[in-house]
Amino acid sequence: MFRKHALLAIAALAGALSLAGSPARIGAGETLSGLATPGRLVVGLDDTFAPMGFRDPANNLVGFDIDLAKAVGEEMGLEIVFQPIDWGAKEMELAAKNIDCIWNGMSRTPEREANMTLSRDYLNNRLVVMTNPGVEITDLKQLASVPYGTQAASSSLEMIRKSPAFPVIRENLHEYPTYDECILDMRAGRIQAMVVDEVLGQYKNNNLGAAFKTAPVDFGNDYYVIGFRRGAPDNSANEQLCRAVEKALRALRASGKGAEISRKWFGENLLLEMK
């Protein structure tokens, strides 16, 4: 009898120690005071932004950030609730506690650093050059020798125009209403390269069976972050929530789960190491 009770006690102690080794899970819902509702992380997003968070043909919410947020919820022991919002009102949604964070391919900017508690960078959405097979671009000025395209009124177009190479390459630039139209002309051979957000380019390329190559040069970095509330004068609860989510993301990267999610959407691991 004593032996049976002793074994049960040892098993219980082992279970407790196992939980103690995963502090992100212990009391996450109760101890993270930055949450509007204990045990629930409400994620605000624009549900039209493929491949980060968007609707599939059956109207299901899907995307890289959707899968990543769900995995973080499992790691932390939190329920994840996705809340589509007006992207232009995201700071107001946070301040009103309608959502707990913005997680939808959001770029780091000085304005957002001033108005939100931002996570460390978790993904670098470079503005890459993708080419048809057989086209080699190792210097941006080589785009002067091939017709290339990008989407009109895009961040890619803005960065192309700011590039020191622009005076040399401007004549071969073709602008398209959408990236899909740009890709159609790439596949038809009417242009030989395109400048595109890496996450979108890799997502499209992954679905096309790796039809394009990514050149070893790019037009710059665009770091993605998660935005949380910023409180005044005390921001400690929001900082605590932000750090807890970062810790879960590090665990997903260490376990390989993060890379698995990235490869599903982009064909390669684009997750950054959050230092």
C-alpha cells in the first residue's frame, strides 16, 4: 500500500516539475495582466492580407500568421481569438481593449514604435528580385538589361525609386495593377524579373512549383513585428505580455514547429531568431 502511494506521489511530483519547466504555460491566462480577458489572446488583423491572414474560398481564416498565432496559443495555454478590424483604426482598437495585439504582417516603423509596445522582429519581409529560370541578377543595375515589373503604388515600387540604381534601371520597369498580373507576364516571358515582398513572392512561387528564382540581391528589409498596447505611465503589463509571446515564439523556433509553418506557406524558413 505504501509503495503504491509513494509511486503516485512521485508521479505527481514529476508532473509538477514538467510543468515548471514550461513557464509560458503556467497560469498564462491568470498571470498575464496585459490580456483584456484572462486566458484569451485576441488578435487583430486585416483578413484580406495574403499570405499572412486571409480568407480561403470556403471563407475560412488562413495564413502564415494565423498558423503561427495558433501555435503560440498552444505553447502558452491561451485561447486565440482572431478579430478582423479596420487596419486604419488598429491603434484605437488596441487602446479600447477590443483586441490584445496586432499580428498580421505589420512592419516596424518609428510611428508604431512610439504608439505601441512592439515585439522583436520575427520575420524579415525583404523586397526581393525574383527571376525566370536562366536569368542571373547579381547586381541591381543588371535590371537595366531585362524587362522587369512590380505592383503600382506598392512598397516595392517606392523602394525601387529610392534605390541608387533607379536612374540606370528605370527604363525597363513595368508597373502592374496587381502582382498577379505581373506574375502572368513573368510566366509568359513578357518580363524576366519582378520586385516583390518576399512573403508574397515566396508564397506565390511555392504554389507555382518553384517557377522562379530569388536573386542574391534585394531592395531592402521590411521587418515584421507584433504590436501590443502601450500604457502610461506604467507599461509593465503590456511588456510582460509581449515578452511572454516572444518566449513562445522562441520555443516554436527551437522545436522546429515554426520552421514547419514557414515552409508550409513559403517553401523555406523565413522566421528570424528573436534575440
